[in-house]
Amino acid sequence: MALDPDTLSQLVGTVRRFVSERLRPLEAQVSESDEVPDDVVAEMRALGLFGLSIPEEYGGLGLTMAEECLVAIELGRTSPAFRSTFGTNVGIGSQGLVMYGSPEQKAKWLPGIASGAVVTSFALTEPEAGSDSAAVRTRARLDGETYVLDGQKIFITNADKAGLFTVLARTGPPGSGAKGISAFLVPREAAGLAVGKPERKMGQQGTHVCTLSFDDVRIPVENRLGPEGEGFGIAMRVLERGRLHIAALCCGTAERLIDDSVAYATTRRQFGKPIADFQLVQAMIADSVTESHAARALVLDTARRMDSGEKVTGRISASKYFASEMVGRVADRAVQIHGGAGYVAEYGIERFYRDVRLFRIYEGTSQIQQLVIARERIASA
Ligand SMILES: Cc1cc2nc3c(=O)[nH]c(=O)nc-3n(C[C@H](O)[C@H](O)[C@H](O)COP(=O)(O)OP(=O)(O)OC[C@H]3O[C@@H](n4cnc5c(N)ncnc54)[C@H](O)[C@@H]3O)c2cc1C
């Protein structure tokens, strides 16, 4: 159920203040230490950020997609690593359970996910199954009342901290494609499950991705999420919501980078005047503002349509495609407007330039979004 307008604006205002007063001053520290401090994580829990999308009956805020996007835009105004701390609990790690969990599964896991006591991860990608996610090879073999999982997952966000994984594994025969995949809830303590060391990566320091190895991991049948063979559909529905959230995040980051660029351009002087007076600099600002407005409008329109029950698969992909490419261009212009200051670490602009690169890759690359957009449009002709 939607929040009343006053409560929503209070929530958005609280998140905005938390971002500007608490998180922004820590951006460089988090990047250097590659960790979000524990006291900040505790404050995120207290604010309810881990439970933004979890229904109220399980202790979350139960936001609609449009409300979640407004909050994500605010969260985008700082380093993405902060949002990732609870991002998997809000999105890909929890939504399979929210949408397809049995009453028992929801009662067991959702309250801990909503409070942040349990961190969740979503484990789809494998060495041989990236964009072609229906090529999953991790096996789940039924043995009496247990499934036995064997295989490997890579690039799993928050795996180092997760207490629960939503794992996509093949229950059908090899080569059974999307129809042979099922989803499972795998607790971290399951024997035979090993989590690798965090990967070194281009940006978003403070958030980690790891490999998962499954070696005869036994989990009870009641940990299967949804019917056998429907895991791929579950994963795609989960990713749809996640993609729109990421698109909203991109809008916030673009707005932040525009703020920083305008602040710099109005104070930095060359040829006897602020560089903001030069029309070639103004053109860069104008392009970034225009694209950022367009992305925000597209994202929020798509979210409202989704909330009203419209099928918006193509619009979600268009939102993720446009917003993630847009923030890449905005970050590039931000570096240009800052000149040499944009390239050195002290100003933090080069960090955002690296951070936003990921948005075009995970939860479906830009090319995969293009394929979905075209497929949906052609199918509706
Ligand atoms: C930091 C990070 C966090 C991640 N978090 C998670 C997570 O929590 N859980 C999870 O399951 N996964 C996660 N991933 C994995 C991510 O979703 C994949 O990396 C992504 O989907 C791309 O897959 P790939 O890396 O195998 O690239 P590939 O699929 O090998 O793609 C390589 C290139 O080929 C292009 N390409 C592939 N197929 C086509 C096609 N049919 N048409 C046109 N072009 C194509 C791609 O667009 C890309 O440009 C994460 C990745 C990173 C880097």
C-alpha cells in the first residue's frame, strides 16, 4: 500500500539528510578502506533501509516501486557502495522470497532481511553463464527429501556478508535451458558452501563480490523457492525490479555530478572569469541536465505503470539502458568540466566515473537491455 504523501516526503527528506550529512563526508574513507563502517551500517538498519521493499507485515516499509525509486534517487547522490550495503536486501536478494516464497519461508526469513540482521545475496552468474543466464550449470539433484547442489557462482554481490543466498541451479537435464532451472534458498552455514575472497575491481570500493562454490551442498526440499523448473522466470521477475531500482540510482548520481560540476564551474576562474561563463562549458551542463531530467521522468513513469499492474518489461529495460548510459555520459562530462581536478583523486569525480561504469554491466548489460526492448516492442506489433 502506498504511503501517504506526508510520510513519503518525510522518508525521502530523512534519506536525503542521511546521505548529505552522514554518508557524503565518508566517501573517500570508504573508498580507501574498502569497507562501510559498522556504525554506519547500524544507522542504516535503524532507518529501515534494509527493509524498504519488504512488506510491512514482515517488518519492512513495503514501499511501492515509485516510492522505492524516489528513495533510490536520493541514495544515488553518494557513493554507490553505501546503497549496495543494503541493496541486495531491498532488491535481488529478497524479491524472490517476497514474490514467490511460501508463507513459512517468508515468516522464517523476511523479518531478519527487513531489519538487516540477515544480509541476502542473489546467485545467478557463473563462469559460463553471464548474459546467457539460462546456461546455468550448477546442478541441484533431488535425493529423497534433500537437494544436492554442486557448481560455482561468480561476481556475487555481498556474498562475503550474506547469511542467505537465492541460488539458481539446474534441476532439469543438461541442455534443458530456462525450463530446467529452479531457485533455492541456501543458508550460509550449509555444509559444502564456500565463499571466496572479495575480487579486486574497478570501482565501488566498500562493496564486495565473491565466488561461491557448492560441493555436495544439501538443502531440504522446503528451501526450494517456487515450483521446480520455474527458477528462471523467478530470476527474471526479480531482475526487473532490480533494474528499475538501478535506473533510479543512476538518476540520483547524475544529479549529484551535475551539482558538483555546476559548483566547480561557478567558482573555477580562467581567462578572468568563472568557467561557467563559457558557452562550451554551459553546453556540457545543459546536455547533462537535459538527459538527467529525461531519465528521471522515464524511470518514475515506468515505476508508476508497474505499480498499477501494467506489464512494463520493455520500459524497465529502456529505463535501465537509458539511465545507466546517461550517467556514464554525465560522469564523463563532469570529469571534463573539472579539468585536471576531475582526473585526480582528491575531488572524487574520477571515483564516480569509475563507480558508474558498473551500472551498464550488472543486472543485464546495455546490450541485453537493447535485446529486451526490441523483443518486447516487436512482439507487441
Ligand atoms: C560488481 C559486480 C556485481 C555483480 N553482482 C552480481 C550478483 O549479485 N549476482 C549475480 O548473479 N551476478 C552478478 N554480477 C554479474 C553480472 O550480472 C554479469 O557480469 C553481467 O550480467 C554480464 O555477464 P558477463 O560478465 O558474463 O558478460 P558476458 O555475458 O560474457 O558479456 C560480454 C559482452 O558481450 C555482450 N553480449 C553477450 N551476449 C550478447 C548478445 N546476445 N548480444 C549482444 N551482446 C552480447 C555483453 O553485452 C558484453 O558486452 C555482478 C557483476 C559485477 C561486475
